[in-house]
Amino acid sequence: MGEDKKVIFSGIQPSGAITIGNYFGALKNWTKLQDEYNCLFCVVDMHAITVRQNPAELRQQARDLLALYIAVGLDPKKNIMYYQSHVPQHAELAWILNCFTYMGELSRMTQFKEKSSKQGQNINAGLFTYPVLMAADILLYQTDLVPVGHDQKQHLELTRDIATRFNQTYGDVFKVPDPFIAKVGARIMSLQEPTSKMSKSDENPNNFISLLDDLNVIKNRIKRAVTDSEKEIIYTADKPGVKNLLDIYSCSTNKAIAEIMPGFEGKGYGDLKKAVADALIAEIEPIQKRFQDIRKDKAYLDDIIKTNTDTAKYLADKTLRKVKKKIGFPQ
Ligand code: TRP
């Protein structure tokens, strides 16, 4: 880690398939950060078990996600990419921070309120303290910036509050992180209900496209995507289906909306869908090829996991040792 660069931390849960929403909203943007910042990209498997997971699937999805990080272009020599569960300092710090977080604060978290109302069967304590584990992830590495989507902003605010509270008692132990707002990238919406965000846990598979989906499936999902009863291709919030397709096209071609619109003048929705499917496939196909190669090479992936975990542990332990000392745990 170069000393002069700012630290960025982010993570994705290995629960379910990684969608083009995750890709255009997070992963693709991360690849642009790797030269300018010291980045840690975590596979947050401990967060994933707040919902029941099939063990074999969880293990496979975690490994797939790590391989996908590399396949999209994140260099395992430049970035620290690892499994959260391999670095026990996350859980240790999370416990300590639990004691610096109020029930009232956690009760106000929108995501907890939403998930606990949906997940009536298994409202476990982990679901409630989830944001504290996230705070531990971030604060362990003296993170400056956290690229997060809209839905995680409240958790980042809480992280800042916890860090500030701890620092007020014990001195400057934690860096107070700021959100990182990406310059480009779009919020990709559900294909059938384009007013809600594309989600990998959606029950209707027609709503999302996974990065690893068969190319024909991708083509068909785009073909079936909801538009509207009009004809004109216009980029406006009043036409969420068309807008979403244009966003996917813009992200896939690395061109701004203003740049792509003239090409669609006088064209119909059928043309739009064909263009979107072609552009998306051109973007995804090479990622899928790289993914298959990486996933086959067991020794390569194992070596990356080991080296990166060691680095993460070393950095995390620096902060954790300081925290334990400040609190008064016996040395
Ligand atoms: N909670 C985040 C999500 O569901 C994932 C996450 C866990 C995360 N720890 C993090 C994101 C730390 C940024 C930083 O999207």
C-alpha cells in the first residue's frame, strides 16, 4: 500500500448472482480507482449469513465473486481482495463497536426496518447489528472513502457517528470516512419494473441479468424488458423502461447519454433493444471468458487469496491492537 494514497474500502455480499446492476453500479467503477487509491475490495460473506444460505452455494458464490473481481479487471496485485471471514479482526472489532452503538440508532436503519418486515421468519440479531459489522469493515483499515450506493448511505452515516463517538472518548483512533460518489455509472433498474432497483434477490428472474448468464438469456431478457405504449426513444424519468435501456447502453459503450441519443433518432424500441443487447454482450463476453479461465486455475486463485488475506490481516491488526489498548484490554 503506497503511503501517500487515500484508502478506499468496499464490499459485495456473495449472496445470489452478481447482476449488471452490481457491475455498472459498483464493480466497473472500482476498476477506475485502482491506480489512484489504495483499495480494499472485500467479499463480505459474514454479512451474507444474516439470511439463511445453503453452505455449498455460499462457498461457491464467494469464490465466484472473488474470481469475478479479477475478471472485471481488478488487479489482485494492486488491490487487496479477500474474504471477510478469513480476517477475524472484522468480527472482533464489530463486537467492540457493538458496545458503542445504541439500540435506537440501529432501530432507525431503513434497511433493517425493510428487511425485518419482509423477513418475518428469521429476524435475527445479526440482521439488527449488520451496520456495526459494516462499520468495523470500514474503520479497521483507516478508510478515507467508501463507494456506496444510495441504499447504504445511512449505514455509512452511522459508521461516521460510531467512529466520532469512539474518538471522542479515546483520542484519534479511527479515521472518519467519507462517502465516495462515482462520476459515472448508473443505477440500473429492474427490467420488468423499471421504477425499482435491479436486485439479485428478485424472485422474478426476468427482472435482472446476471454477469454470468448465458448470452442468449441476456438477449432474451433485454428483448422482453418493459418499455411503454409510445414509440419515441426519449431519455426521461417519465419513460423509466426506455431510460433504463438507454442507461445500460450508455454504460456498456462508455458513452454519455448526450452522445448516444442522436444515433436513436427515428428508430423504434425494437432497434433500441437490439442495440442494447449487442452492446451489453460485447461488454460481458470477455469478462465471462476471463472468469472461466480464472475459476479453472485453482492454484492461481488460492495464491491470491492467501497473499491478500495476509496483507488485510496485517493492516487490520494495526488498528485493532490500538483499539484494544485504548479500551484497556490486558496486553
Ligand atoms: N452492506 C453492503 C451492501 O449490502 C455491503 C458491505 C459490507 C459494504 N461491508 C461494507 C459496503 C463496507 C461498503 C463498505 O451493499
